[in-house]
Amino acid sequence: MTEPTTIRPPYAGTRPPRLAEVPAFTAAVGTGWAEADVPVPLPAGAAEAAAVHRARLVERRGPGTVVAGAGRAPVRSNDTDYDFRADSDFVWLTGCAVEDAVLVLTAGGDPGDHAATLYLPPPARPGEPGFFSDAAHGELWVGPAPGVADWALALGIDVRPLADLDAALGRLPGAGATPGTEPELVRRHGLKSDPELAAALSDLRMIKDAWEVEQLRQAVDHTVTGFAAVVREIPTAVAAGGERWLQGTFDRHARTVGNGPGYASIVGSGPHAATLHWVRCDGPVLPDQPLLLDMGVETRSLYTADVTRTVPPDGRFTETQRRVHDLVEAAHLAGLAQVAPGRAYTDFHFAAMEVIARGLHDWGLLPVSVDEALSPAGQQHRRYLVCGIGHHLGLDVHDCARSDYASYQGARLAPGMVLTVEPGLYFHAHDLTLPPELRGIGVRLEDDLLVTGAGAEVLSDALPISAGGVEEWVRGLL
């Protein structure tokens, strides 16, 4: 048996020494470290794409200064934070995803006359007090990281320590700030939180360039393989793990092949499938009830997919379940057919909604005519489909959300836009307007589309959408 340790004087009853106040320790810990070769976490092509994005913003905005902050992770509880995810406007302008980093973009009278300076917190390296005392940037806490010079070389712009930012902003009163810029920074330097700047960035981000389209293709491809991984785990989820097992399966996949899930993965079994954003995922997976899966991988460049399929866990829809799925599929195909350059953004919405309204009318679920339901003063069919059925997609799952109506819903589709089409029917278990056999069935189909010069490309077409195709796909994976 080991003898108990005796606390001897002069330590008994005293607190441990503060290491920063012990010269012998600081001298010992600050030396004897080899240089760590740490690559800059910058996806190929990101720096070049960001340079083009900055030029597009300057061309639209004209002379002036824009301040864009990466933001910081929100507090989860006490002294723990959520994982950091950089602000999307900041990433679009820089390609960088460093917490607390700030871009200052200044433009002159000529669109080509602009300068970008990035300010970021340098890592605390051996020999600096923060090396062992700074839990946010000390390399003993968070590991070696690229320095200021490394980022400057990778991005091809001027990069300076964050400590220089205050002096720089002190010379730029009234500069416009993006929505993601830290409020304290905006307040301290009298920056202008500019809705026009937010809308301009949102509008510009609607048209994806070739590099962005490739990032979205990768996101969708990884999402397709993630769906397959989830379906293979259905028997385990039915036996014990439930919805959360499947949610965790996809999230693990997303963190392995990319940055993580692009949003909280939705896994809804049976009656939970009718809840639009069922992210709690705390129920069982019922083997004979439809399973709604709404999931997307976010790449390391932070572009995300957003795909939904509704599957039968045992590989077979019942006749009633198939009837609901078939109606949603018909609406989905009608919506997809309306996505093409020059078409109104709302065309796919109205096309899908008409199919839904007619189907519900045929089932005796509409108390009015189809025309009355589809009229602006009607909308009775929306009881079973209250949400929108599509949105722009990119760095955010609901991308370009700060554009005004005229630029978004009121606009025409154009090549380079990437959007989703996602009609559904959501029959809640406690909805007394429904016959009992329909209660508790939720079905959604969602695909990601690239608008091209000739029409549209369904990026997620590797996943089946017909009921028979879904059944065959599921059975092949189980």
C-alpha cells in the first residue's frame, strides 16, 4: 500500500503559487521548444475568391470604408463556449475563419483602388506570458497556430496583430460595419451599423462564382454519403438509439468530411416528422412510420448543403404513407420544373402550392375551392404547409436573408443562384381536421439546385425522390 503524501511546510495552508509570478517557472517554460510547422487552414482557392468578392463589393458600394468582424463564440455556460463559427459575410470577404479577426476594407474613387487589412489575434508562443496563461490563444492550451505572417502570405493581403486595430479604427470614424461585427467594437469606435451594407452583401452573395459552386457541390456530395450512413444505422436506432442516434451519425460524418453540420440536423420519426424543425431528436425511431431526415454537411470553406428525404425505416411505405409521399413528390417536381433563368423566384412556390391545394381538395380536406384556397385572401391549404418551400443556399443554410423583398422573393432567377425547393405535408397527430389514418404523418422532399444558363441542375439528384425509388434505396442499404 502506498503511504499517504504529507503536505510539508511551507506549503501547508497556503495557495499554490501564481505561475506568472514565479520567474524560475516562466524562464523554464519559455525555452526549449522546437518551431511548430502549422499550415494555414485555408481551402484551396479561398483567398483568390475572397479577393474577387471584395472587388465586387467595392464596385457596388463605391468609395468608403467597410469593417467586417469574424465574431466570437457565444457562451454556452459559465466559462465554456460553443464552437466558433465565423460570420458568413466576413468569410465571403476574406476566406479566413479566425475568431475575433476584423477586416478593414477601404476604397478610393476608382473601383480598382482599394486596400484590405486583416487584424487578427496572434497565437501566444513560447517566451510570451500568454503561452501558458491565455486559454483562448496560448499554444499550451489550444495548440500551435499560424501567425500573422503566415496568414499574410496565404491571403495575399496586409495582416496585422489585433492590438493594432484600435489605432486604425480611430482614424476611420463613421465607417460602415457588417452585421457580424462585434457590437462593442461598433460602439467603441462609432462605426455605422449599415443596413444598406448588409443588404448589398446579401445581394452579392446570391450569385455564386465557379469556386463557390464547387464548394456547394462538395457539400451536397458529402451530404448524399451522409444520408446513406444514416440509413444504414436505422436498425440500431430502432433497437435502442432512436432519433438521436441517427442525428449523431450524420453529425459525426459531417465533422469527419467537413466543418460539421450546416445547421441542427432534423431527424423526425412518426409524429415528430410533422414538426418543421424537430431538432430535439429525443424520440424513438418507429419501424413502421415515415422518418424525415433534413440534413446538410458544411464544408471546411463553410458552404453548406440542405437536403431532405422522408424514408420508410423498414423499406416499405404503407398505402396511406405512399399517398402522402406521392402528393409531395408531385408538388416537388412541379416546383423543380419552374427553376430556370428569367423565371420569377416565386414561380416554384406557386407551382408546388397549386399541386398541394388540388391534392388536399381531392382528399376532401379543403373547406373551400382550390381557387379560393390559392387566392391571397384564402390560403386554407397552408394549415398543412405553413412554412416556405425554398430559399437561397450558400454560406448560410438560409442564405442572403438580409436582402429586401424586391431583391429576393420579387426577383428573377439568374445563372449562379443556388436554391432549395422543399414542399411538404405536415399532418400533426393532434389535428382533428384530419381523418385518423393521416394523423401523425409528415413528409418533406428537398433538393439543392444550381440555376444555369439553360435551366437548372439538381445538385442532389443522386438521392431518389419517388416513393418506389426511396423504398428500393433504403432496402439496398439495410
